[in-house]
Amino acid sequence: MCRWEKHVKRIGVVGYGVRIRLMLETIARFGTDATVVAVVDPAEASLGERFPDQMATVAFYNDVDDMLDRAALDGVMIGTSCLFHTPYAIKVLARDLPLFLEKPVAIDEEQLAELHVAALGSSSPTVVSFPLRLSELCLMVNDILESGVIGSIEQVQAVNNVPFYGSNYYHGWMRDDSLTGGLWLQKATHDLDYLTFLVGKVPARIVAVESKTVFIGDMPAGLYCLDCPVQKACPESQYNLFAMQAIISDLRNAGEFWDGPWKCSFAIDTGNHDAATAILQYEGGSHLSYSQVFYTRRSAA
């Protein structure tokens, strides 16, 4: 953050979504003079209506190259759909500009290899969006571990019973794992990042398994909850999750995840695993087991 405070005044944003807006709010709290001056986003018209104050001094560009050529930027923040993180990051890295990149940085090995080559030839200071390792709880645990009071770390057990909003991984656009790389990249990356940070070593071996046993079915591809003849009986429908449980106001406060109608989570075109487990062994022999589950509900999450 200090590097941005000292050097970055004119920020360009590629994908002005909820994640980038939250990060911009955080940057603003540091009292810097960093300002968004350029945006690339297909929702230009609606952004102007929803955020008139923020967009008042912003120039919109049709593509990333045009913005990088003309906007005289000091840094770029990328918060697009996951599929475009790598290609847009490569463009920024070629300009040696400071870069804030949303995770996952790539959605497959081919993209990762391309991004790696681009990074080797760039001097861009880069931050990947893994904020949980900087959370108060994680830093407190790290202080305890570094004090030595509990001894060396030999085994870690971690479980992520994903709460209700995980339904977006089966109802919303993130259900298409060809666009996201799947839930190892969408979800587990956060946990494996801060857990590895706490262990303080580099993983030497990894083995993982995944299953899909709950969010499966033979409902038609492309079916929306609101058009489904069994929506009143379905435990995952908008009717039951919203109207019957009276939680729609809370979900609206959660932001863009809940915009628009939901697709059927039991349709044949639903992607993503719904439970998975990984074992990581670190240098020196210590090891970690991590499980994530996406069908937990209410207080079980």
C-alpha cells in the first residue's frame, strides 16, 4: 500500500465491479491522492447512473490497449471476470505499471504459463487480491505462531463449510467453471494462501480429490428458478431461499452476487464440485489437510 501511496495517483480500472469498488474504498481510507481516472467496463451506462460521483471525472475506454495508450496511468486494477485476468494482466505487465490483480490470476495451466513469462519480463510491482492473510484474525494467529509458544507447526487441519452465499457457485455465472477454472481457484485459493502464509514454508507435494454428489440432476440446461414447475418444493429455489426464509433483504445488501434471476442448481449444465479435500506437504515434512464443502446451510456454515 505504501508503494501505491507514494507513486500511484492516476488509477485505471478494468472491470469496475463490487470487488474493485471495495478495494478502492479501502485505498481511500489511507488518505492518498490516488484517483480513478479511466475505466474499461461494458456496463459504462449503468455505472454512470449508479455511481455518478465516482464517475464524474472518469474517462471510459472501449478496450484496455486504448486506455493504456491514452490515459497516462500510474497504476491499474483488474477486476474482470476470471477468464480475462491473465490477458489483461499481460498487457499491464508489458507497460511495467503497478498492478492490482484479482484472483485467480489464471484459470488454466496455459494461461498460467503465459502470465509467468510476462511477469519475468516485467518490472511491475504487483499485488494479488488475497486480503485474508492480512485480516486481524490471521495476523493474530501469525503472531502467536511466531512467538514459539505452541512450538513448531507439524500438522494443520482446516475446514471451510461455505455459508449460504456459496449458492452463487451453482445458481449464478460462477457455476460455469470454464469461465472461472473451478472452485479450487475461486474459493480454495484464499484459504491455501493464508494457511501457507501461517505455516511459513513452501509446499513440496500436493494431492487432492473432489466430488459432486448434491448439486446434480437432470433438469433442463438453462432453466431458471422462476420458470421451474417445482420451485415451491425445491430447497434451493429462489422461492424457498428468499420468500419463505425472509432473507432477501440481507442478500441484497451482499451486493452484485444477487442481481438477477437464478438458474437451476440441479440442471445438467451446472458445473463445479460441491465438496473437495486437499493434502499439502511442506518442506521439512509438516503437512496440512484442507476441505471445502458447499452444501452446508444456516448455523452449520
